[in-house]
Amino acid sequence: MIRFLVLISVVLTIWVFAIFGCKKHNDVVPEVVIGSLYYTQSEADLIFDADSTQSLNILSAFNSADSTILKKNSRSVKVVNDTTKFLINRMYRTISLYQGNIDGITAPEIGINRNIIIVKRKDKTGTPFEVFINPKITQHSNASTLYHENCITMLGAYPTDINRYNLITIEYYSSNGIFHSETIEEETASIIQHEVAHLTGGVLALSFDPLAFTGMEIDSIMFVPDSLPMRIYLTTSNSDSLILRKSSIDVRPDSTNTILVSLINRMRKSLAASSGGVGIAAPQVGINRNIILVKRLDKVGKPVEVYLNPRIVMTSDKIINFANDGCLSIPGVYKTTVRYAAVGIEYDLLNGTHKTEVVEGYSGNNFTAVIFQHEIDHLNGILFIDRAL
């Protein structure tokens, strides 16, 4: 009898839990969480309040409600969905129907705090308008120019003159979802800086990339033609020596990076202009980056090749005394240095390919292994005189 009552009690407990437990679970309304890359309902309502042939209203910074939107930080969008495409079409339509001169427009300026800008490309034939989705300025020059600017949200009251960097590198997605990294100069660069500032409430926010070229490096590299060599830094100058004795940092391999390509081209010119030079390192032209050019005496035609982020990862047991070692940064001085007969190196190519190889050569006709050791030493602030007997 007791066992029967216990059994009935257990069955009733399970039945009550099943009925009331399930009911309670089913009554819970799932919380809808909107990801930062997706539009809110209020944003979608504004975007789709008319068809794509209709313009959107431009906000006024003199209106308190509009100003609150304009001062917000915007968020990135998912690249690319139908809502973004529809919004971009209406932004283009807003530009085409605008009464007056307009060089660009941003999503915040029409009430959508999203990272989308459209810019007039004054650096291209026909000055077309182009869209930049989720743009980030990753590099910029130190050099700047004073521009007279207007703003469609502050007509007649925007600061008349403002300094803008002469050169920027910007990463963004185009309207078809393709990623771009582009170096842009002069007036178009100034327009982009103006529009990007709207995405952070009026402040020009710059992305931090530890491998990006600094403004000082960009000024040194970019503001003369690629056809001109860079000055060779000399140990006879105290300020030059500080650069030559400093350890360098890596670069990001990228054949589309205009600044990196220009640096390599100008290093080639500097080496070609030297008398008898067989190698050069970026610190020797004032840029503390891990880049070397080496004349491959071990190859047919003895080509000058570029090595990014090179490191010696292996050395031979055999050590040699290499006579008449010299350096472009210490002209007229030659010494016998202690070197390895062969080295294993790893490095990056400009297109991003990572490679390793063993390099030999320490004779008078082929001392390629010595050249690599000499140039890689430069990247660590070491000069050939430090290896001298």
C-alpha cells in the first residue's frame, strides 16, 4: 500500500511539473537581440519610408534633435545586404537632387548612424561619386594643407578653414562588398577626412595599426617622385647615427600599398646611385623598417631583390673572416669582419608570400651570404664595424 502511494505521488509530481513547467516555458517571449551590424527597426523605417528614387532629408546641426544624431558615434554595417543597397541608392539620389555644391554625404547626415559615406573623387576623371562602407583611415602624412570647407548640415556657419592631412590610406568596402585599401592624396583626401569625421560625431578618428607607416615616414617617402633616390644616412652625423643604431620593426607585405612600393622604388634608386653598392637596408635611408635589398651574386644576372621582414634562422658551423667589408653609411672604411659561410633566412615577399631558403657565398665573386648578414644587421642597429676583427 505504501509503495502504491509513493508511486502515485511520483506520477502526480511528474504530471504537474510537465503541465505547469512546460506552460511557463512556452509563455516566455524570446528576447530579440539586434546585432550591431544589423539595422534597427527605426533605421529600417526611415530607410524604407519612400522608394529609392526619393531623396532623404538632410539634418541640420542647428536643430537640437538633429544635432543629437550628428554627434553620435556611428556603427558598421553588414557588407552588403539589401537594406544597405537601398540606403546607398537613396543617398545617391539625395546628392543628385541637392540644390548647391556637394562633395560628399554620410549616413549620419540623413539620420542613420551607420558607417557609410559617399565622396566625390576629384582625383579621378569625371569626378565620380563613390561609396565607402565601414571606412577606416589607417595611415596619414604629418604634412597638411589648409582647406576652405563647407558642410551641408551647417550651411554658412561651418569653420571656414581647416587643416587636413595631405595623404591618407583608407580601408573600406565598395558597394559590391569588395574590400579595398587605397592611398589617396590632396583634395579628395581632405573630403574623405571631412566625411569620416561625421561617423564619429565630428572628430576625425584614426585606426591604430602597429605596422602602419607613421606620418613622419610617409612625409619622408612620398613627397618627392619615385625617380629620386633617398639620402643615405651617415655615421658622421649624430642624428643619422641615432636612426642607424635603432632596431627596426616589420612592415605589412602588400603590393597595393603605394607607400611601401614607393619606399622600395626609392631604395632601389639609392642603391643604384651608390658606387659599388651590393645591398641596402631601410634604416640607411632613415626608415626603421625591416626591408632590405640584396644583389644576388649567386644568381644569373645578379638581380637586386627585395626582402621584407627578413630573419636569420640558421647559421653554418663554418665561420670565415671576410676581408674588405664596407658600408654605404660609413664611406671609405673597410675592415675584415667575422661572418658565417652560409645562413638560413626567412622573409616575406611584397605579395605576402612567406619563404625560407639557405644562402651561401663568401668568396670574392659570390659573397651573397655575407651581404644578407650585413643588411640584416642594419635592421638590428648593428654596423659592420661591430663585427670587425
